[in-house]
Amino acid sequence: MIDPRHDIALVTGAGSGLGQALALELVQKGLSVIGFGRRDSALQDTMSKAQSDRFVPMVVDVADSKAVEQAFQSIEQTLGHVTLLINNAGIYPRRDIFDETGASFMEVVGTNLGGTVSCTISALLYMGETGFGRIINVSSFADMAPLPASSAYAVSKGAGRIFGAALHADLHDRFPEIIVNTWMPGMLATDMGIQDGLDPAIAAKWGVGLALWHDPSLNGAIFEMNREVPAPRGLKRKIKDLILLRRPPKPRVVEV
Amino acid sequence: MTETPTDQIWDVIVIGTGMGGGPLGRWLAEKGWSVLYLERGPQGHPAARHDLNYEMGDPVARHVRGYWPTPIQATINGKSFSFFAPIGSGVGGSSTFYAGALERPEPHDLDHSEARPHPTGGWPVSYAEMQPWFSAAESMFKVNGTPDPLGESDGTLDPPSPPRRDEAALMQKLAANGLHPYQGHLCFHRDEDCPTCKETRCPKHPKMDGRTAGVDPALATGRAEVQVNTAVRKFIGDTDHVSRVEIETPDGVETLSARYFVLAAGALASPSLLLRSQSEDWPEGCGNSSGLVGRNLMFHMNEMFALWPPRSARTEGPTKAIALRDLYFKDGQRLGLIQAMGIEARYGEIVHFLNLAFDRSPLRKLTWLRQFTRIPALIASKLFGSAAVFVGILEDLPYPENRVIVNSDRPDQLAFQYDIAPELLKRRKTFRSEIRKTLRGMRWVFLNHGPELNYGHACGTLRFGSDPAESVLDPNCKVHDLDNLYVTDASFMPTSCGTNPSLTIAANALRVADHIHKTLSRQKDCKND
């Protein structure tokens, strides 16, 4: 069941790949969905697949923080309030470090990290007024063991996960019902992914399942595909749990 | 707005936006006067939860959450330490955290009589004179509850929601023990039919506090403004008049001007500000010719216990809805109100209380042992389900040696020294043994062993009275020495009463607001003549 307090969902990078699949899945679930994207043609593609006027395309480059602010203002004036935000937009240019410039590097960071930051800050303006909201940051393991020729992407994705943790620190005690999660969808068969990867439509079911799961205890949790990634337990904690007969919490699974 | 607050001469500047400042500013703004609230803390987010977090020590994080940002420096029984007190700093002040119990004091808390002699000979304003103001505050804060069966006056109470099954069972059980429980007087409503009422902050039924019942309605008149992130550094003026206040904001230091000033920064911060306002005309601090500024500091003493409902009913959730006054005044002794605290003692809470007890015990150095408080807690919660936590509020009495002080190295840090009076410990013993007798046959346990001061209930540090040598404020809460400075936080109280101070503070603030309104009106009439 969708929480009746939800108003509008917003998916960034909704013109293709996972973003498109997430937007379509949310429309399917009955929500009104705004899709941000840079290319109008791609958003039109999503629109035609949605076959519903509940999908509203908006041409916005999330790297442009002013444009994001203005887009949110116009949403507030004409459509309603964003209560569900999926920060999905990302670019993944493969570049050897010799081919990178400071500017080209920061351009990737500007979209992948800057877009998440700008959209989150704008969405929080309204979420902070009601104390209700849901934010999913799409992330990856790219930072754990960066591949060659992906420095900017790896850095921006790692920083995105840290941003999620920082949001948790800033919000969870004051706004337990603004629930923030980092979600790693897995290796997908999209332009950014791998050829024999996972169908983005399947991953989108998990992502939307997680986004519509409104439980304050989820706050700050990290999910990979459809499963919670348990917080690491140190040796001391493990021994303590053993003595006190405490079982480590079971990782939760997204119901689809 | 073209005029900035700095240029304008306000009718009234109110320092602090809690229970003393909020309602007073509203009363004056609604009567047509221009009001500027100065608030040290931030604007805050109306939808944010305000659970006090004593472990959060970072001053910036504390500031944005509306907690007083820095630790309080305390010397208690000669032992010095610093700690975070449950004091707010933000629009609404400490009241954004309070439990929302707006209980009236008893007549003997204010009045002297042969049967119940008053420790200071009585307040300069009688209970009868305060009655209409208690009613006004009860209306303003939409207080609901049932009348105290032992009391004489009913108060102006909205009908409360009917008690839950577990609450009703507890009340019946208490009544069967010969006690007189009633539904406590609360400034928030629990509407069973409202889908959002289970949340801490129901947008449809907000808890009424200094902001929601005071500042917000004041701003709605269009005649009031609130300037946040503004710390008042000192008063400026001459022998008998305050002309300006010096403030510090993120933009720098400036001064503001008003015809009347009302100080409502809380019973620790208000005297501290007056003591820091030293000048040639005020060598001992502003308003301090009596030497009493900051003295007679009182807290309440908390006696906490967990009470399990009878076997027929399991606890269904936290409750604040039960209060009783059977021990308020017992065998000639001033004890106090007993009320449910709104805490459900489940496993986690019992662990927390046991840990607090552990931290005071001689075993506290063996930190690894602290883990094992979980075992008795687990047993208790498994056996009995969860309990309701109650608190007995024991009245504290004034002693001039107990006082707010100014630390010359850190003048902006709140500091006090306080000795627990032997007389208070004796009454505490009586209170505990009376509680024991009272609960005989029920399942309950004390949650604190040592004396526990309630640092959220500081009061008395600028007491009002008729004699300028014996008090800082006159009966209208105007500083004796000055013609345009009033104080309306808990500082004015000559005794701490046996109940939560919120309603008394708000009622007195409205009484003073009306006095200032009449004074301003008279001046206006004179000008017109």
C-alpha cells in the first residue's frame, strides 16, 4: 500500500536506462511522476512508454543547481509537492586519468554528486515542512575498487554514499519520517552497465518497492538489489552479541 | 519592509520566546502594540521532532536542533561539573521540549494560612488574583483534562479524550488504593479518530507551546516580528531606565530600542544577563540594588517510578494522561504532584534507567559490567510487559546561597551553584515513603535512588515581592530599580510550587502583559489629551 501522504514522485535521469524503468514502475503503481532529464527526445520516449498523463517530463540538467531550484519552484506552483525523490541521474564517461582535466573531472562530479545534492536540498524544503518524505540515492560499488579509466565516476559515487550518511546524521533524529536510503541496483543491462546485465525493469521493481516502503527504521540503511547490506560489526560487537545472546539483525528484503 | 528592526522604536522588546515570552508578546500584539521578539536560537522546523538528546555535544548540531548549545557549569554540594541541561534555545524556547503538562499550583503554593504556613509568607499576588490568569492561559494553550477530585477549582479545561483501556485500568487500580487520580491537564490532544495523532507532532493537533500558542499567533497579527539567532549581550540605560539592548547576531553587534523591555530568557539566563549588564549606574548589575539577582535558585526534585497496570490490562503505549495530588500536601509537609511522564518503560527504557543508576553506583568504573543491566531489564519486561513511568515532583524551597553566577572567564556560559538542603532531603524521604505506602499492593519500582534535581524546572532567581530590599521584581514583575523592564519567565517565582511551572509562568506572563498593555494605553491617552 502506498502511504497516503505521498504526493508526487520525482526521478532524475528518467529518459533512459534505470531512470526510465523506475519512472515507468512508479507510474504503474499509480503515482504521479516527474521525470528530470537533459534530452527532451529521451523523456518523450519514456512518456510514450508510460502511456499515462501521470508522467510529466521536465528538461532539467541536474548539474545546474539554479535550474534545479527553478524546476522545483515551478513544480510547487503548478503540480504539487515532491514527497518521493529518486536521485538516479548519473554519467559515466570512461576516461584515462591522462585524458582527464580538472574541469572534465568536476563535470562528472557536478552531475553525479551535485545533482543529488541540489535535488535533495530542494526536495527537503517541503519535506521539512511536513516531516514526511522518502529519498533514494542510486549508488554503486564503483568506489570500493575503482576500475581503470573511471576516476571521476568512482569518486562521485563514493561521495554520494557519504552524502547519504551525512543526510542521515543531519535528519534522522529530527525527521525520522524523512527516510533516506542508498540503493545499489546491481549490474544492469543499460548503456552505463554491462551487456549481459540485469533487466533494468526488474531492478526498478526493487527500487520502487524500497521507495514505497515507509518505515522509519529503514533510515540510513544501504540496500543492494533487493537486500539490506548489514552494517559492519566489529569483533568486540560480535563477542558482546554472543555473550548477551543477541542475534545480529537479519538483513531485510524488499517485497515486490 | 523598509524599516529594519534596528531603526524602529518598538513598543515592547521581548527577550526569549518560551512560556514567559511567547504568550506575553501575543497578548500585546493582539492588543495593537508593536512587539519584537529576540531569540537566541534558530527559527527551527515546525515539523521536526524535539526529543532532547543529551549525548549530542556538538554546539552547532545542538544549536540547529534548538537545544541550548553549550554545557551548563554547575557546582552542586561543592562538586563542580558541566552538563547539558534540558533547556531550549530556539523559537518556543524550552517549551518545544516540554512534556505539555499544564497543571495549576494549589492555593497554599501562593497563599499563607495558619493551617499551611507559606515559607516566604506568601506571594505578593494571591491565588484568587491569579485565578482569571490561570483560566486565560488554559484557554490559550487549549488545556484538556478532568478536574482534580481533591481540588477546589476546576480550571478552564476542555474535555479530554476518554482514557485508553490500560489508562482506565491503572486509574481504577489507583482509586482502589484510596487515591484520587484524574486525567492530567495537557496542552495537546490525543484524538483517536485522527490518523496523524499517533505521531509526535500531529499537524492537525499540535502541542501548544511558546511558539504555537504564543509567537505564531503574535506574528499573525502583523504587528510582531521575531529576530532569531540573536543573543542579547547586555542592557544599556541609566539609573532608573533601560534605553537599549546590545545584541549579537551573525552580522555583528548592534543595539535595539524600545519603550518597554520584557526579559523571559529563563531562570538561568535572565539573571545571568542582568548580572552581566554592569555599568557605572549599575555597579552590581542591572536591577540588582537588592543584591538578590540570581539568588534563591530552585529546582524540583524528581522521584521516578515505573508502575505496571493490573494483570487484566497490558500497557498499550506511553501515557501522560494520569495525575494525582493525594501527596501534594501531607501531614503539614509540602510534597508535590505525581504524574505520568509519557514514557513507556519497555525493555530499552528500563535498560536506560538502570544504566543511569549504574553510572552513579560505585561499580561505574567497571564499564564492561554496564552491559549486564540488560539482564534484569529483560526479565522485568518479559514478566510484566511494559510499565508507565511516573514522576513525583517534590517542591524545592528558596535559599539565597543557591544562585546563578557569572563565570568571569566565560561570561556567556550559564553557571550556578546549589547545595541540596538537609530539609529537602528530609522531605524527599517522607515523599518516597508516602509513595511506597500509596502504591502498596501494586507492581511498581523506583527508578532513581539518589536525589535527582530537575534542571528543566529552574526558577526563583529574580523573585517578585513588595519590599525592594527583599525582592528583585515588584508585584507586577517590573524590576524595582527600573521603570521599563519586566521579567516573566520562571525567575519571578518566590517558591517553586509542587507542580510543573509551565502554566504558572504562562498565566503570570499574561497578567504582566495586561499590566503593560494598560500602562501603554494610559500613556497614549495622556498624549492624546
